Amino acid sequence: MPAHLDSTSIKRMAAVALFVFVLDQFTKYLILRTLGYADQRVMIDGFFKLVHWGNTGAAWSLFTGKNKILALISLLALVALFYSRHHFDAHTLSGQCALGLMFGGILGNLSDRIHIGHVVDFLYFYIIPRGGGEIGFPAFNVADSSICVGVGLLFILSWRAEHGMAPQA
């Protein structure tokens, strides 16, 4: 892989990151404007709700209450990812998209941590078993989804490279 990326590669990563960041912040803005804190709106009964939950922790509310340290870790992750981007498949369109998704997602949640004091989560999928109650997947947002898709795409690209499969543009 090339040690330095050309300006087109960097622009593509930046464009994806900017799109993800804007979409993430816009969707969170809509939630902040339409739902009070801890409110919820059933969209598909027994399956999906829009919620307005705050998360001062990480995924699955791990490290709850550690917002400042997680903001610092996010900032360090951004810097490390930026300076190590040439180690990934960043010379292909797929790699640029993966990295852009990760940059945009990290920036979206970091912005929440700095400006709001917690990450705004609003997408909540759940089921109601026969016995009652509610079993749900932890609420998440556009930034979380982008980070997960970006990391997953990088894993796939790395696996393909290790197994001698030609990267797709």
C-alpha cells in the first residue's frame, strides 16, 4: 500500500466523513426538537421505537459516567486513525469509504460529548416475548452505525487482502 495517499483519496474520505457527520447531527437535532429526554415514540409496535436517551458511556452503556475520558479517547482515536490510515486499504474506494464512515461517526459522537455532555441515542429495536416485558437491543444512532459499518468493511478488506483476493474499487 502506498505510504502517502493522493489528494483525491483524502477528499473522498473527507466527503464521506462530512456526509456521515451532517446526517448524524441532523437526525439528533430532529430527536432533540421532537422528543423530551427519556421520551419515546413507538414506530412499529413490538419492534421499533424512536427514543431520546443520553449515553455518557460507550457501547452498551459500558463505562457509564465517563463522558470526559471517552471524549479524550475519541479524540485520540481520530488522531491515531488519521495518522495510520495508510496502513489500511485507503487507496481503494472501499477503504476510503470505510475510513470516512469511521471518521464521521467518531466526530458525530465526539461532538455530542463536547456540546451536550452525552451521546444522543435514538434508534431502539426490541421485541415483546409471550410472557410480557421487553427485550431490546441497546439504543444507537447514525454515528454508531457508521463506525460499525466502517470497522466491518475494514475487516472484510483486510481478510480479502490476507487471502490474496483482489480489492474491489
